[in-house]
Amino acid sequence: MSTLGIVLTVAGLIVLMIAAVGLFLLPDALTRQHAATKSVTLALVLTLCGAALVAGGPGWWWRVGVIVALLVSTLPVASHMLGRAALQESLASGQPPPPESIDTADPDAGSPPRAG
């Protein structure tokens, strides 16, 4: 079990390093935010499962379950809020938003904010 735990921990660290490089290399806030939330969640789950396998005992799995549940329930909300803030900032500064970020259901999504 400890060999599998070490492999999972190392895999988690590799995914985390790739995410860190992505934060520096990706061009805009939305793609950097995607790299930060999706891959870091995977990296933390791998690292926590590996640590629980190395440490052994049911107490570790209970902690891992709680941490993973908190990550999965809070990171999508935080990611959505950061994405909306980046989009609003680009609209307020006069820069056109990326085409894939415009919500077609909202008729005012691609237009700059109205004064008054």
C-alpha cells in the first residue's frame, strides 16, 4: 500500500507542477483560472489519497473525504466568481471579451456597462 501511496503522491505533485507552469504560460485570466482550479483539485485529491495510503488507518480516509467534499463544493463557485470578475473587468476597461465568454442567453453580455 505504501508504494501505491508514494506513486499517487508523486503523481499529484507532478500535476501540481504542471498547473503552476500553466499559470505563468497561459495568456489570459480565464485560462489561467481554469488551470488553477481544475488541475489543482485533481492534484490535491491524488496527493491526499497517496498520503492516506502511506499513513494508513481509517481516520485518514475520513479526513480525505471531508477535504475532497469541501474542495469539490467550493472550487466551482470560486472559479465562477473569478471568471465573472475577469469578464466584467475586461468589459469595464473597454477590451472586447473573448468570443467564447459571451453568454448568448443574455442580450447585454457583450456590450459595455451602461452609464447611469
